[in-house]
Amino acid sequence: MTQITTMGVIIHLEPDILECKVKRALGTITTNKASGGDGIPVELFQILKDDAVKVLHSVCQQIWKTQQWPQDWERSVFISIPNKRNAKKCSNYRTIALILHTSKIMLKILQARLQQYMNPELADVQAGLRKGRGTRDQIANIRWIMEKAREFQKNICFCSTDYAKALTMWITTNWKILKEMGIPDHLACLLRNLYAGEEATVRTGHGTTDWFQIGKGVHQGCTLSPCLFNLYAVYIMRNAGLEEAQAGIKIAGRNFNNLRYIGDTTLMAESEEELKSLLMKVKESEKVGLKLHVQKTKIMVFGPITSWQINGETTETVRDFILGGSKITADGDCSHEIKRRLLLGRKVMTNLDSILKSRDITLPTKICLAKAMVFPVVMYGCESWTVKKAEH
């Protein structure tokens, strides 16, 4: 039975960290990345090899036993980058977090331990922030479902839902979820202590701000954040009762009523009544902190469009919506998405116009730029396209 001291430190520990695990974690860290507050690049540890591994193993093992993190490992440096044209609005900025490379090693080790318990809990319909299940998988799934529905002349209704600031909804009261999902107390204590001391500063061209504490949200830049959010999503959907709901679409004898990607959930049903029942179940997630963004929720049906309301708020009914960056239309035709991709690629080419016309840049460099910046935009999600002869 787990024992806890008066200081809140777990006595019954998980197996110790092996030196080979530290070496493996160090080898997986990407090079040529910006360093954290200490300014130490990961290349230094890789040059020192075994000497660095021994020191890092000693530090990680100390954290493992005491469940206390060094203050520098709990700190992040935020860099704000404008992602829209109007850079005068704070809402048009996104931040990236720089954390110490040494802390990444411990986080990767902790992530590997967590995944042993988490992977069996994750549903097949959950993609994103998960190895082997990305956005394009969900795009392909929904296109195939629509193709089969047309083949067997079945009606399908879709609801594209969105949670307001989903990644910031992880709060201190959610630690009980870890216990309910079977995460050992030792690992939960390590996570809780990491978040308890989390601090950040914002670096700008005019200097850096004072250090401030972060009250809620998953730890940005942390390799554990995807694991925690996916676990949170599974917990919410289970409590909403989606897994037991009879409404949905039957595929190979199994009932499917949703496809999930990070904070976005696409509900599916064979009638509007069933879809409404599923949507009301999802809305119950507000009780555990996730608020449904009704203004961004979209309803798409094969038949005539009717007006929808959720608790007095009108929900938009559409003939198409964006799923994971790809345009899904009610008729299931991929032509709209192909044209959209070509236009997006042309826009990127226009932005690169001055570079591509420059005589100071060699042709091989221009080709590399086109392959890196244009081709991925044009060909995104092409694995699931049904291409007509005229579009070849």
C-alpha cells in the first residue's frame, strides 16, 4: 500500500531510473534547438557522452527519490511570435516556451513511464499528440465514413465542436484524474510538484519580464503536456457517457459516434435527434472545466439544414467545415479541398516571390525552399483524396 510522509513525499517508489534510459533520452533530443535559461545547448551533453550521462543520471535519480525539482527546471522562457498581420493586438501572438535541455531528459523518462499506464486508456478515436495517430488519420477516417454512407445510401449528421482554450483548462483540481485513471502515486506526485513550482518570464526585444507563476494550463513546451491533455480528454468523454451511448454509426459491428483531435471533437450520428443527444452529453464536460465554444460549433447534415439551438444559443449549420486543416463538405467531394490547397500553395509562392526572383540565391536553394514550404501546403491530406480524371 502506498505510504505518504507528513511532507507529502511518496515513500513507495516506482523502480529506479537506469543509466541506459538517461542515455536513450539524451539521444532523442533534437539538436540545433534554442537553449533554455541556462544557455547550455544539448550538443554539449552529446559531446561529453558518458561523463554527461553519469552526472545527469545522478541528478535525475535524486529528483526521482525526493520528488522535488530544481528551481531552474521548473522555469520557462516565453518568446512571443505574431501569427497574424495585425501585430498590435496581443491575441494575434503565439508563444513558444524555451526550457532547459537537462530538464527535457527527466521529462522524457517520466513520459515513458506514464505512457505504460496511459496508452491502454486511450480510445481508438483519439488522435493528435499521440504517436502513430495524427491529423491526417482523422481526415481520412471521416472521408471514408462519408464514402461508405453514400455507397449504402445512409444519412449521416456531423457536429464539429470546439472547446474554449482547451489546453489552458488543466487546473490543480484535475490531479484526482490521474489517480482515477490508474497513474501511480509516485508519478502523480512528481507531476504535481513540477506544476506547483512552475514559473515563467517573457523575453522581448526590450528585455525580459520578472518571473511570474502560472496558475493553470498544461506546461507549455513540456513533453508531458500531450500525455496529460489526452488523459484529460479520455476522462471527460468517459464521464460524458459517449462510449456507452447507443447513438452513432455502426462500422464492422462496432458503434462509433465521435472522432477526437486534441481539443476538437467531431460527433457523428445517423439522425439529427441522435446528434443532439450526443451534443448534450458533450456539453456536460463543463462540469469538469472544459467549456464548449458554441459559436465555433458547426452542424453539417446531408439533407435539408434546420436551425439548431443549444441552451438558447443558436448553433451554425453549414455545408462544410474544417477538420484538422482540411475542408470537409457535405457532398463528400474532394474537389473543393484540392482547389483550396492549390490556392493556399499559390499564396505561399506569392509570399516567396522576392526570394524566388532573387539572383543572389542559387536554383538548388530555391528548389529546397519550394519543397519545404510549398509542397507540404499543397499536398497536405492528399492520402485521403478521391481524385477525378480531370484533376490529375
